[in-house]
Amino acid sequence: KMELSVATASALPNNDQGHQIFVLKNILHVMLKQEDTTYSRPQNKYISSLIFSEDGTNEIDETWRIKMCEWCYDVVDHFHLSREVASYAMNYLDRSVAKAICFQKNITKRSFQLMTITSMYLATKLFGESGPNSSMRKMKVSIFVDLGRG
């Protein structure tokens, strides 16, 4: 795979600027095509989809997602992490729920909470434990479970 960058284009044998632009346009075209096909997500918002529990009642709605979002921001504020971590967590949550819906999986409030905790844990591990106070930020999953009230 070739990364999209000026350095990539300038490394090609033909250093002509017009050729470099042509190559970069082609790389961008391929990436956009992959985004629309290989990496595509459902176009509709998953909240507008009906998400039912095993007993057939709709459990998850926009209000429930807002609660989970607020919880993520409460966690990052409590541990003095970048608020971007909560944003990443919600992105992971939305993508995983959308994928579950594509596979017609039932999502209960309990599983939605677990998906939120997992997304938050992943985002914290990837983006929240770096920086000058990194030794203070080594967090275990049990912390998130406790914060989620078990």
C-alpha cells in the first residue's frame, strides 16, 4: 500500500510536478473508492434504526446514547484526560453498533453499556495514556467497570 503524500510522489522516477499531481490524484481516487466500498458504513444513523431486545421492546434510543456520551466525558474529565479520548470512544461505539446492526444483532441496554465501556477503554489505551503524566494514567478495565457501576 502506498501512503498519500508529496514525499511518495516525489520519490517516483519522474519528478515532473504535473506527473506528481497526477499520481496523487490517482491515489486519492483509489482511497475514496475504498472508503465507499471496502470501508463503507450504513448511511443512515443507527439510532433511527429500531434496536430491539430479546423481548421485543425498543431499549436504545437517542437519549440512551446521550447518557453514554456524557458518561465518557465525565470519565475523561475525572481522570484529566484529553476530551478527544471521549470523542474517539464514541466513534468506536457508533461504528461497532452500526456493524452489529448490519449483522442483525440484537443490542440491549446492557450490551450497549458494555460496548461503551469497551470503546472508552480502547480509546483511553490508544490516546489517553501518553503525555507527561503517563505513569499516573495506566488504567485497568476494572476502573471502567466500577465507574459504570458494575
